[in-house]
Amino acid sequence: MLAQVSEFVAPSIDWWALTPQMILIGAALVIMLVTSLSPVQIPGWVSTLITVSAAVAAGVVSWWLWNDVLDEGASSTVAGAFGVDGFALFFTILTMIAVVATALVGDAYVEREGMAAPEFHALLLTTATGAIVMAAANDLIVLFIGLESLSIGLYVLAAMQFRRKTAQEAAMKYFVLGAFASAFFLYGIALVYGSTGSTNLAEISSFFDSLGSRTADLELLLVGTALMLTGLAFKIAVAPFHFWAPDVYQGSPSPVTGYMASAAKAAGVAALLRIFFAALGPLAADWSTPIAVGSAITIIVGAVMAITQNDVKRMLAFSSVGHAGYILVGIQTATDDGTSSALFYMFTYSLMVLGSFAVISAMRGGANHDVDTYSGLAKRRPLLAFAFTIFLLGQAGVPFTSGFIAKFMVIRAAASDEVYWLAVLAMVASVITAFMYLRIIMTMWDRGADVADAEPISVPWTTGVVVATTAVATIVYGVVPQSLIEFARDAVPVLVAAG
Amino acid sequence: MLLAAGSSATLPILNALIIVPLLGAAIVAMLPKNSPGLHRQVGVLSSGVAGAMSVYLATQFETGVGGFQFESVQSWIPDLGISWHVGVDGISLWLVVLTGLVFPIVLAGIDPHGDEKSYTAWMLLLQSASFGAFVALDLFLFFVFFEIVLVPMYMLISGWGYAERKYAATKFFLYTMFGSAFMLVAMVTLVALSADDGGITFNLVELAERQALAVETARWLFLAFAFAFAIKVPVAPIHTWLPDAHTQAPTGGSVILAAVMLKLGTYGLLRFGLYLFPEASVFFAPLMVTLGVIGIIYGAIVATVQGDLKRLVAYSSVAHMGFIVLGSFALTSQAITGSVLQMVNHGVSTGALFILVGMIYDRRKTRAIDELSGLQKAVPVMAAVFTVSMLSSIGLPGLNGFAGEFLILIGSFETRRWWTVIAAVGVILAALYLLWAYQRVFHGEPTDADMETPEIKLNEMALLAPFLVAMVVMGVFPKPFLDRIEPSVDELISHVETHSDFERPEDVVIVPSEKADEGDDH
């Protein structure tokens, strides 16, 4: 035993590649330390500033790394446990955008709702670290660590308006079901380890190569795969594992909801792609059909349930379920094309949903977001209504918004893969969902609405910046999507074994 | 010729058509809200400039050439084989001109009754998108324009329409989007299956020339495209959005809907049905002409029993569009030429009728035929204008409706004899429902309320005058129109012949320079 320890050789670590994670964790620690040790009350904007700066710095570093990867190819570090490829950096950049947006929107929201600013921002940073660890993980254990750092922080963030019953309910539900999902996932890891002999994704992938003509006993591996799929389906809110989503989305503080629908969902998608597309690619024949069926169910449930809702946050929660289904349409193809279409979809959807929840955050804080409370918004706040209209049309997949290009790309991937039934079903369901988006738009633009005694809506500049930027991005990526398409194309995951 | 070639090289006029109204919309959106009249002036100016350019386009358009002119290609999304590819031929030319002229007239002449700023901006966006749809030669580009027109139209109906506007607007949007859903899947499938060593392309011309699909597949894809267009046309029995949308839309919206938007469907059938899927079009031609004839008869019968004048005109559209579908799939040169001409004719005559119905509503706050009577005594001039528009719609010789319907019927008779016989009954029915409605509204004993109906005003007359001029000019002298339409139609039919076992009847007159010539040649 001791002899073994003495033989331990520390793996070489490419610290530069880990810089984004370190910046985020460092900033979270700084916020917690400074605010708890400072003798005077630190104003909330300091935490916001630290968070935004850290996220921007991490984003810039990722961009640097991205260019390195483009030039020199993907690599791995920490004994092959940690991948440095376009995929990881794509999700890091996406997560950083979500963090910046959430921090900016949260700045005023936290103050208005009487939440604790330092905790909010510190948790945001730790969850973001978890998310980007998940995206970069080359090892199932590392991935699980990322998943848990993300999830545990989110449970607390969901509960931050703890005086409200709905928030408590949301957090409790999220926690119990989330823990359940993690258990599924962990059990899946154990079984996969049992059958392949490794938790390293690159080694799992090469396990299939070494199989050769040998027909191994793969049942254990398939059960493990199914369990991991279930665990991730919970996290991404794929039907029939979506039941937590509407309640949690409704009960959580609106900026946090936007963050869940973007960064947290993206992390789940990243994990799914890394494990299934990259490592378990040879098993595609086995997992592609279940994902296609899951995607169909998710799209239908999202569409049908969304139109029966009356609360805007619940509407968008079900719509978010539906959008996860569209992302799966890309994933189930198990091709590079489909994967990059899913990445494109995730990116553009994140921007739209961050913008949507920024608008919702500006509207009001309470739990009641009945669609009628948006009546005549165009008269009260024309620009806010206009931006929200762009987000909703984008999510409905109307041309000249990024949402259309995203839908187009996943449908194209499905059609190229000859999964026509799913392509048709997805498009028809988008018509159903459009009804729900139109309903919100119509309510906002109702010219006959009486807005005389409505309480005034104040849009802090931080929120305004987020709304404006995401709205412009939604249009720009809808008109000239080429750069983003290239970005997504270069971000297809690559597994590099320890060197 | 040199001028046309030169202008397409130096000035991409078709792009300018799309951009000018778009800029106008941006300017209108930035103007302060309380600047009365200014929004409308900017709107009329920018849509008018686009209109003038479209007329210029028609004058520079080279007759006797079937292919696309004024083509312009820009790389757009190279990764997906998508380019910004526009061009115009005889089939789309007059629709572009129609789009160019109807919008400024509507903006100048029809009062939206409130919030002029947004109304004008949406109208300009709609014009820009309509231009785009008619000139797009890239499947993706066409689709985005085809789909985006829904948004401004939806806003116009839901914002400025009548009591049931929200229901009608939503129905309109969802119906069309439902059709588009199938079209999008068919489109990407077509592109994926047509991919060759040169990669994928959404270029319409290239895809139409490649014809790389298996017969069975092409038929399925044709059905998906045709379904989307049939909803837009609309073809009975999927027309039910139209009466609601038309009736609830503001007058300006109804005019645009009838004049421009419905044409996207029939235009699409020609451009993306016949041209892209020649074999499948021939295969499904019996189905399509049957649907067309059903539309003619059904639209006419339902129009007859309407109690609401606007609904009546809306159902008359169903009948008229049935003629166009019949002509398009009769696959003879005359029939398709007649269809293309009839697309413009229908826009002119139905547009005028919607304006007149709008005027009656503005004056009387009712469109119920029962509540109106003897208006001729109170408003003789309006009655006269109504008569001309109505006769044009019925297809009276000497007015534009005749030229189109006659060509459709004579052309269809060659290949679809019995269908044409039934369709001809539709012409009689059209006379029946319109004349009967006219009789009930304008003849008879006026009540006091009827007698107090104000006469048509000078500016209203100015709004209607262009429509009346078009009716007479196109009815008396359709040659300049036919000269430009015919070669493209001919080329389209040759394309169909090349890629299917269809052969056009021998004795068809290839260039009917004048209608009067028909008799001589036979």
C-alpha cells in the first residue's frame, strides 16, 4: 500500500487550459471572503462587477484557447481526464455568456426582491464552474463532479426567494428529483465501468476498437448507458423526465430560471454529446432510436402542455422542454452534422431564453406571471415588448431570427439522416407551440388594453443591456448565421487519450 | 437588351426592391409617434419608390426571353449551400409590379383608423417580404420570405382588424405555418437527396435541372410543397382561414391579402411545383385540376349564400383562385399564361372590391347585405365604380378578368375538357352571386339611412382610379403583359416535357399575341 503511494506520479497539468475554471472559482471565493470579512456592508453591485469581470475574463481566455485548438488540434490534460477541444470551449463561452447575462439581470432583481447579492453571485460562479467542467470532462468521474457542482448550486439558487412558498416548493422538488437523477447517472457510470474497465471516455471509446470481431457481453454496458441517459434526461428536462421543470421554472427567481434554461440545460446537452456521441459512438445504433423517440415525446409534450398554460413562466418552461426535444433531433442523428446543429440550436436558444427571462425579470418579481399581466405591455414599454416579441418569434422559429436557422439546421440534419417522421413531427409541433407564443405577443400588443392603472415597470440599465444584446444577436444570427454555424461546426467533440 | 443586361450588372434592382421598403420601415419606426401624417408620407414615398422601380423593371424586361433576368447572386450561408439568389422571369414579373403598385396605393388611400406609425411600418415590411418571395431563386430564400410575410400580416389583422380579429389572425398564421412545416421538411429532403459531388445547394435552377430524385420520392415531396401552397392559395377544402382573415382584416390588409398574399400560393405551385417536380406535377395534375374545379364551384356556391358583403368577396376569391389552379395544371401554354395573367387580374378586381366594401362599411358601419338597399340612388358614382369592378371580376369581355379566364378556359379545354366544362359553369355562377349581391345592395328602395350615405370622395376616387385604369387597359390591350409572360411559360412547359412523359397538345397556339387571333388560327 505504502509502496504504491510512493510510486504515485502526479499527472502533468496544463494550467493554462484550466484557467477559466480557476478564474470562476477564484472569483466565487473572493466574493464570499470579501463580503463576509468586510467590516462594512459591501453594496450588491460589487458582487455583480466581480462576477461579470470573472466571466468575461474566463470567456476571453476560452477564446484564446479556442484559437490554439483550431491551430494545434484538441488535446487532453490531467492524465486524460480533462479535454481541451472546441466542444469544451464552445460550452465554456456559452456558459460565460449566460453567467454575464444572469449576473447583470440578477443585479437589480436581487436588490428589488431582497435576496442576498453575494450568495447569488458566488453560487452563480460555482454552478458555472460545474457546467464547464462537465463540458470539458473526459472522464465520467470528472463529469459527475461537474454535474454535482452545477446541481447543488442550482438547488440553492432556486430557493433564494425563500420567503415565497412557490420558491420553497420549486427548490425541494428540484432537489429531490435532481438527486434522484444523479443517483441514476452514478449507477450508470458504475455499470459502464464494470463492463468497459474504465471511466475515461477516450478509453471507453477505444474499448470498442479493441473488441474487434469479438462479440463481447454488452448487456451490462447497455444497461449502464440507459441509466446514464435517464440521469441526463432528468437534467435536460426530456419527457417523460420533465415533470420538475414547470414548477421549478415558475418558482425560481426569473434570472435563475433563464440560467437554468440556458447554461444548465447546455451542460446537460454537453454531457450527453460527450458521452454518447463521442465515447459511445459505436453504440449509436442502440441509443439513437431511444433518443429519437424521447425527442418526439418531448416535443409533443412541450407543445401540447405549453398551449394549455396561462402563466408566462410556465409557458416558457414547457416551451423549454420542447426545445430540448429539438436539440435531441440533432443529437439522435449521431453525425457531425447533427451534433453541430444541436450545438447551434443550444447556443441560439440560450440567447433567446436569457433575453426572455430578462424581460420577465424586469416585469415583476412575484410568482404570478399570468399572461394577462402582460396585457398592453407595448403601450407601457414598447421597446421591452418589441424585444420580447423578437424572442418569442425566434423561439417559434420565424425566419430572420436565429431560432429559425436553428430549427432549419436540426431538421436538415434529421432529413439528411433520413429520419423523416421525426422531422415532420417536429415541424408540425412547432405550429402548435407557435399558438402559445402568438398568444403572448397578441396580449402584449393589444391596442385596446387598459394600462392606465398598471404599476410602472422600471427597466434597470443592466437588464436593458442584456435584453438589447440578446435581441440583436437573435436577429443578427438569423440574418447572417455563417460565423456561428462555423463556430458550431468546429465544436464537435473530440476525445484525446492521455498522452 | 444592352440596357437590361447593363442594369442587372451595375444595379441589382431586385435587391433594391427588397431593401427600399425595408429602409422605409426602419425610418418610420424611428420617427416620433406624434408626427401626424409624416409616417404615412414616408411610407407612401418608400413604397412608391419601390413601385416605380418595379415599373421600370417591367419596361426594361426583355420580351421574348424565357429565362430569368436581372439575376443577382450573393453568397449567404456557404456552409449550407444557401445563397442570396434573386431573379425575375415572365411568371413573376407582373406579380412584382403588382406588389410594387398596390402597396403605395393602399398606404396613400386607406385610413388605418389609428396608430399610423406601426401600421405603416408593418405594411412596408410586408411589401419588402412580398418582393422577396416573388424574386427568390433560392429555395431557402424563398422559404424565409414566404414564411416571414405571416408576421406583418398577422400584426395588421390582429392590430387593426374588426371584432374577431384575434381569432382570424391566429388562424391565418397557424394554417399557413402548418403548410410550411411540410414544405420545410420536403425542402431539406430535396436538397439532401439532390446532393452530388459539388455539395449541397438550395439553388432553385440547379435543383430543377438536376432532377436527381427517384420518381416516388419526388411525388411525396411535391405533395408536401403543394400542400403548403394549397393552403396559401387557398384550395378548398383547406380554405377556411381565408374568409375569416379577409373579413376581419382592415381594408388595407384585405386588399393586400387578396392582391399579393394569395398569389404566393399559385406562384409557388408554378415555380416550386411544376418547375421543381415536373414528373410529379404531371402525375398529380388530375388531382390538382379537380381541386381547382371544386374550388371554383364551391367558392361560387358559398359566396352566393353569404349575408356579409366582405365574406362574399372573400369566397369569390376562392372561386377565382380555383381558376388559376386549374389553368396552372392544365399544362398548356395558354392556360398557364392565363393563370399568370389572372393572378394579376384577381389582385386588381378583388382589391378594388375590398376597397369599395371598406368604404361602405366606413359609411354605414355594416357590411350586412340585408341592411343595405338602394344605395345607387344615394351614391351613384360609387355604384358605377362597383359595377365596373364587379364586371371585371365576373370576366366581362373588354375588362381584364375576361382575358385571363378566357385563356385559362381555352387552354384547359385542350387537355382537361370536362373539368373545363364544369369550370365554365363557375363563370356563370360568378355572375350570379355578384350581380345578385349588387342588386340587393344598390337597387331597390333605399331607407333613410341609405339615402344619407355620403357619396364617394375625390381622394377615394383617386385611390380607385388606378384599379379602374388597370382593369380597362389589361382588358383591352393585354399584349404587353402576355408578351412578357408567354416565353417563360413556354419554357416551363418545355421543362416539364423534358422531365416527364407529358407532351403538350399539337395544335396549341404558342404565342397568342391577341385574343382575337385565337379564332383565326383554329
